[in-house]
Amino acid sequence: MSRPGRALWLMLLGLALAGTGCSALLFYPEPGQPITPQAAGLDYRDVYFSAADGTRLHAWWLPAKAGTAVKGTVLHLHGNGGNLAWHLGGSWWLPKRGWQVLLLDYRGYGLSEGSPALPEVYRDLEASFAWLEREPAVRGKPLAVLGQSLGGALAVHFLAQQPPRRAQVSALVLDGVPASYREVARHLLAGGWLTWPLQVPLSWLVPDGDSAVAAMPELQGLPVLIYHSRDDSLVPLANGLRLYQAALPPRRFQLTRGEHVQTFGEPAWRALMLRFLADPRGTSTLAKPSLDEISR
């Protein structure tokens, strides 16, 4: 496991050891904004909107590259650590290929107000959809959701509970997503000599009612592309396989290599996602990357 990945989840374990069994265990926010998309040479706009409870949220809007035909919009929901500046690597490449991006910071992350917890964070997702509805550049074009790690689990549960929003989504891409919050916590606890004997009782402090595997069957009819790395030491490969098994067609599972949610550093996986977004229901026609591409 990389140092950043381990640090994110050590916070979860530390809180569990302290005995705080609540949904706050799932979130590890970092306030502020250390960089902007300008650092990657991208045009962007700071966007602010409010959730239903009045919490003011911040997001980045990345328009399609100037001179490029707009193909659609991707709502990017990032993982549990840091803030959107840490997760730009998941979607920076989309605008130059014609896909505009809304990259959201949940409450308590970055420049967003409040403190993250469930079910409050689902209000942030709803507020994002509401903003996208009002944005003229989005209208008449496909809307896809990219959920990485915790962001994917949030997306699955939210869309399962909100059929009207699910109907607006043309495709769902999941990358390194935990099938069960509790099982991932147990996996991490099992990796330490101090916590190994207590992995089962401590993992029960982590809430699991909103885990993605239970909600996946509710996404009937929504095309899903699931990436998961065989090298992921933070969220083991079994999670991606369980999500795929729970999903209904049309669905596609893609095995990758590399650390947790580093998928889109590989051009082959970016190309695969673009083919999927262009034809979400034609998953059987997606060209399979070569063995050489998978072994990199």
C-alpha cells in the first residue's frame, strides 16, 4: 500500500480504536485548496452551490477544451481522503477529449462548508445534480458519473435510492470501489499485528448499511463499467468482483494493475472509458486491451 493510501485509512482505524462507531469513520477530509487545475494547464471555473440543508459546497467545472466538440458531462465523485485537488488525476484528461467535468468536494472537504457524514453527504450529490440541471452547457448531452473509491460507493447508493436521478445518467464508471465498508476495514485491521486479534469486533464499528454491494442490483438498466486493480492493497480485488457479480447487465469488468485508483494514469484504461462513454450499451463491442497493456 502506498503511504498516502495507508494514511487515509489509518485515520479510519484510529477512530475505530477510539470507539467512535459512526459514519464519520468513512471520511478523511483536508480543508483548503493547495492547487488549481491551472497547474495541469486546464481551464476551469470555481463553482459554489448549496445543499438542501444550506451547506455551501465547492466544485471545479472543467469545460471541454476550446475547439473540441462537447460529447457530454462527467460528474466526478472522488475518494475519502484529501480534497478535489488530490483527485484531479482521475479526470484531468477528459476535457481534451470533449467531456466536460464537474469535480465535487463533499461537505467538509476543501472549500466546502460543514462536516462529512452519512446521510448528509447524499444531499451534496443531489445538489450537484441540481446544479448540472441548471447549467446550459450540460443540456441535451449525455451525463455520466465517475466514482472512485468511496465516491463510487456513494454514487451507487445514491442512484439506487433516487430513480429520477438514475434516469438522467447514461453511464456509471466505478474505480477501486469498496463493496462493503466493513469488510475493507476488517482487511486493513488484519494487516497489523496489534489490530489483527480485534479485526472482527473493531470492524463492526464501521457502518455498512449504505455499502455498494447491496445497492448494485437496484441500478437495473444503467450501464456500468467497473475497474479494479489486482495490486490494490487498500480495497482488495474481491470488492470489484463482488460488485460486478451484483450488477445487472449491461455491465463490464476490467482488471487493471497498479495502486489504488491510479487507473487513469494508464492510456489504455482512459481509452476504454472513452469507448464506454460513447456507447454505454455496447459493452460487448469494447475492444479488450492487450496482455501487454495489462502487464504494464
